[in-house]
Amino acid sequence: MEKVNLIDVRTPDEFNAGSVPNAINIPLNEVVNRLDELKGLQPMLVFCAAGVRSQKAIDFLIANGVNQVENGGGWLDVNARLNSL
């Protein structure tokens, strides 16, 4: 199985209150300025609280050449998926 980077696009306060183990916090408002960093993190699963912010991040990433990216939805959903593996 290929390693997938877990990218949490919630705010630092939300991230610090709870996230997925080994997730990287890149808040949505930083995605534009960290595009080169994100390109190097492919493949990635992007998530937030419910999937709305992660979809906005993914739309931007895809428009800028990042194609190994998936919307994980909410972080609790991602955590449940990981725990069921």
C-alpha cells in the first residue's frame, strides 16, 4: 500500500483540539501559499470538519496540477476509516 499524506485544512485551533494521527495541518487560507509544498506531498487525503473546506482546497490543487488528491470529508470520518483498517 502506498503511503498517503493526511492533510487537515482546518484552523490551527481546530487541529490542536483533535485530529487524525500523523496528519499535517495546512489551513485552507495557507493552501495557495504552500502549493509547492503540497505538490511534494502527493498522494494525499485532504480533510476538514465536514468536507466543505477540503473540497475547496482540492478544487484549487487540481486546477494547479495536483492530481493525486482525494477528499476525505470530515476528520472524524477519516479517523474512523483509519481505525477500521
